[in-house]
Amino acid sequence: MKEITTVGLDLAKNVFQIHGVDAEGVVVVRRQVKRAQVLLFFSRLRPCLIGMEACAGAHHWARELAKFGHDVRLIPPSYVKPFVRRGKTDG
């Protein structure tokens, strides 16, 4: 498996969406992870860049993921909106 360099994390109540790509932009992982498994998933991952939409819980998750050495960046919702295609349940 190729090394993940960038991860997009979509936060939700119970099931989070993870989209990871390598240095060339090729999709390496695209999966759903339950809330209880998020920290376990990222603890096994080498430090990388993680982007997520800024929301009420995003700051908490950013602090937790930064403890593993990841570079976490919060994206304003107005910048995320153009990428939403199918509404609120868009994975």
C-alpha cells in the first residue's frame, strides 16, 4: 500500500468519512470509520496533512489528531461548500 500524505476528514455524529491520497494524488483509502475508531485509525497512520471543515467539534478533533504528530488544518465552511454535490449526506 502506498503511503498516505493527505487526508480529508468529514466529521459527523457517528460515522466519519476518510479520504486519503498519496503524494501523486492517487486515492489510497476511502472509507467510513465509526467515532470510537477514529483515534485508533489515525494513531496507526504516519504523520500527514489532515484537512477538515471547521465546525463545533473540529477543534477538539484537531487537538486529538495533532497529538499523533499530524498537521491538521481547519477549512472554513464557505470554502467547502463548492465541493458538496449531493446535499448534506454527501460522503
